Amino acid sequence: MLKSLVSTNQGELEIVLPVGSTVRDLIQQLYFKSPDLYSRIWDSTKSTTWPDILILVNDVDVRLLNGLDTKLDDGVTVTFIAYIHGG
């Protein structure tokens, strides 16, 4: 089992995932632990993250790894950042 601690502006959430879980699995567990955070990260109509969400695993963009299928090991840090960009 992997234990994840998710820090939010409303406190911390503990999420327990099976070994071999992915970033996608972590996001799906947020649905049960913090529906508001889940809906801010996940676009249910397209089954993917919202375009303004950056996800890092140990400070590396998941797009440079295996995307949402990036496996999580015990002790990794997953960071979700909502960013604003313009032209």
C-alpha cells in the first residue's frame, strides 16, 4: 500500500493506494476524499485533466514521463498546479 498525503487550502487528506497505482488512480481517489478538488483537476466530460492543470511527480512534469499512467512509488511527491497563461 502507498500512503499519500494531499495538502489543500482546507487541510490535509490521507489517501491510501495499492502498490502499482498511477497518477490517474490518485486523481480518481480524490473524487471520494475531496469532490471539490477532484472537479477542479478532472474534466469528467472528457475523462482527462483540465487544460490549465500542471501535474508534477517529484518535480517532473508527467507529460515528460508516462502522463496520467505514471506509476507512483512510495515517498513520491505529486504536485497539482492550476496556472493562468495568456498571450
